[in-house]
Amino acid sequence: MYDVRSLKAEEFINDEEILDTLAYAEANKNNRELIEEILEKAAPKKTGKGVECAGLSHREASVLLACDIPELNEKMYSLAREIKEAFYGNRIVMFAPLYLSNYCVNQCVYCPYHIQNKEIPRKKLTQEEVRNEVIALQDMGHKRLAIESGEDPVNNPIEYILECIKTIYSIKHKNGEIRRVNVNIAATTVENYRKLHDAGIGTYILFQETYHKESYEKLHPAGPKHNYAYHTEAMDRAMEGGIDDVGLGVLFGLDKYKYEFAGLLMHAEHLEAVHGVGPHTISVPRIKRAADIDPNVFDNSIDDDIFAKIIACIRIAVPYTGMIISTRENEECRDRVLGLGVSQISGGSRTSVGGYAGYSAEERPHDTEQFDVSDQRSLDEVVKWLIDTGHIPSFCTACYREGRTGDRFMSLCKVGQIQNCCHPNALMTLQEFLEDYASPETKAAGEALIAREINKVTNPKVLERAIQNLKDIKNGKRDFRF
Ligand code: SAM
């Protein structure tokens, strides 16, 4: 039976409830009155405290996803843009993945790191190699990483992951430093989540891959990841272990997208109902070609139009949740979805173990790559492109360092303080990037952007301080934040 508060996977991600939801959405896909009502409910409203959005239930959002009326679909896209603008403005947070190890005991059929792949060289970074990778990432200008690893209790035990995190945070190369390490490792125990929390991680990210239990079990035929309940209940254990920023995701292409979409939102509702805080981020990866993986084998792949609609519907349904898109997507697709709700993107990414140090911006090793990277531009090129398309690339990590995680972050969003907090933080961290890492063209474009954008800070005291901080950054000082 469906129970949003249950701690049992099959009750909070309930198959029957999802099937009922999909039938309801299908029956109402041309119900103009209902769809307009749902769009009205989701629209930003001015309150005494600022702008607020009600969000949508998985049922309401599924109706939007199914909507078959062209002009209401257009209205939906405009609403997604409006919500994005209200809470995230034109800021886009930058990050890069860092692959630590591709040793893995699982058999995920879509991933080249699966244990039966004897062709792929297995590699695990030593602490010296972690150091070199981090220096290479710092020299590009990154401040925020997502560490990635296969699941292997012998080769990559939690102690190894913790040691790597410690190494990453310890490296201060020139003006560089990694200020936030997000972690994408396999589902683990409450005790291990507590250790990750104590190591000062940012978000714990775990993709569900698919919410469809039967498919899940087929796609993960053996290994610890085979256990659907253990995997699906991981975020509850992470929160019990003290991590209050968690990141959900589905690997689109594995099962039917409407099923995944409803499951994803039910998972978000469950976290909110049980822990009082929804997911910090949602990722929307699509399956890519990789060493022994042919994406065409998976017959649930979605085209760019459906992909954009999913992103718009997520933005409307969970307005305060960040949305992440990686370099799995090409420039054109990334350009399209940035306006619809994506708030974080990776840049200059390498998806191989040891892919950064010793390689130029054009060179990339393929032997241990997890998947083909579609957007192969350097970080400087991505930053310049964002500036040219009207966005503010942000290297901000302030919230988590100021303790604004979980519901404390959400309340910042809700009272509309973002313009006096995230906005100047984005500009100050961009200024650091321009001083230390940018090409002359990017620097010129960035300086012009900052000059235009700084006046959008509405609080006079914050504005004055931000202007002073920008001057200080030009004079060599670093790491200011509100
Ligand atoms: N090993 C960890 C786990 O089991 O959750 C997470 C790390 S894995 C490096 C990160 C994610 O990459 C996976 O959760 C999966 O969704 C995604 N991935 C795996 N194979 C992929 C492929 N061929 N194309 C795109 N994404 C893929």
C-alpha cells in the first residue's frame, strides 16, 4: 500500500500508486480546465516574506508531463522559466566530476565498470594521484567537485573514500582550493554516511537509475546493488547519518520516462514528509555510449523534446530543488534546458580515472572512461559561453560552508533572500575565476557582466560590501561570502 511516510521502499515508491497516477495523467492529458488549475497552483505568488511557490504533487506534475495541448505546453515552459528566474536568477553553479576508482563488483548492464568487463583497465587513484588531479582541477578554476567511484568493498572501502576527501580538502595550490566535495558512491550504511558527514561532504548523490523494481533487478542482476530496497532506502539512511543535502536522479532510457518521473517526485515527497526537507538536487542523466555499452540496446531512450519537458515539469513541481546536468549532454541541449530550470552544470569534465593531470584541454584518455562526454569544451570555454548567453557562472559554495544546508537552505530560497546572498556570492566567485584562471576574452566578458549585474543587489549594505569585496579580490584577496 502507498504510504509516503513509510520507510519501506515498496510503500513510498509504490508501483500501484505510480500506475494509478499514470492512468490519471493519461485520462486528463486534454483536460484544459484541470491543467490550467495546476499551472495556476504552481505559479509564483508574492507573500509578505517574498515570492513563494507551492510546488506540485506527483499526480499533478504527471498530468503536466502528459499534457497534449500545445498552447498549455508553451505556458508550462514559460512558467518553468519564471520559477527558475524567481529562485535561481541567471546563476549557474559550476562543478566537475572526479573519478577515484573504477573497480566495481556490481553488474549494472548499462555501465562499463561492471565486473564482467575484462577489457577495461582497472584503476584506483593513489593519494599522490588524487593530489595531481585536484591540482589540475584547481588550475582550471574549479572549487566544487563530485567524487565518483565504483562499488568495491575491498578496493574502494569507505576508508579509501574518506582518505581521498581529506586529501582533496587539504590541497591549496596557488589561489586554488576545493571548497565543496559532493559524493556519488554506492548505497551504504548509516554508520558510513555518518563518517561522510563528519568528513564535511556537501551533497550525497545517488541515482536511483530506475524506480521500476522489476526492471531494476534485471538491470542489476548481481552484486550488492541488486537489492532494490537497500538502494531505494539509501537516502533515508544518509539523512539518519546526518547528511541533509541529498541528490536524487534517474538514468533516463532504462525504463518508461513517465514512470520514472512519478517515482522521482514520490521519492522527493517521501524525503520531505519523513525528514522535513526534500532533495537538495535532482540530476537528469541519459544513457550514453561507453566501452562495451551500446545505448541503442535500451529501448526507452527519450528525445530532446521530451527531455526538455521533463526538466520543465521538475522545475515546476519542486521549485526549490537544484537541477544538475552533466557533459553527457551537448552544448545545444544544455543551452535549451538552462532556461527551463537547470541550476548546476559540469564543465571541462573527464569521466576517466586519472583523466585530468598531464592532459591538455584537447587531449582526453578513453581507456577508463565511464561514458562518452558530449560537451568537450574547456571550463574557460563553458564559462565564456554562459556569460555570452546571459548567465552568471557561479563558483559559490557559501551555503554549505555557512551551515545553510537542508531546510535552512530551503528557507533562504523561500524568503527570497537569494538576491542579497547568492547573487553577490556568484559575482564574487566569478571575479576570482576571472583573476586567476580566465583567458583574456573570458575575463573581458566577465568583467562587463559583473559591472551590469552587481546593481541587482537590492540591500544597500550588502551592495556596498560586495563592491568592496570585488575590489579586494582584484587586489589579491580571496574567499568572501555572504
Ligand atoms: N557506483 C555508484 C553507484 O552505484 O551508484 C555511483 C557512481 S557512477 C560512477 C555514477 C552514475 O553514472 C551512475 O549512477 C549511473 O547512473 C551513471 N552511468 C553509468 N553508466 C552510464 C552510461 N553508460 N551513460 C550515462 N550514465 C551512466
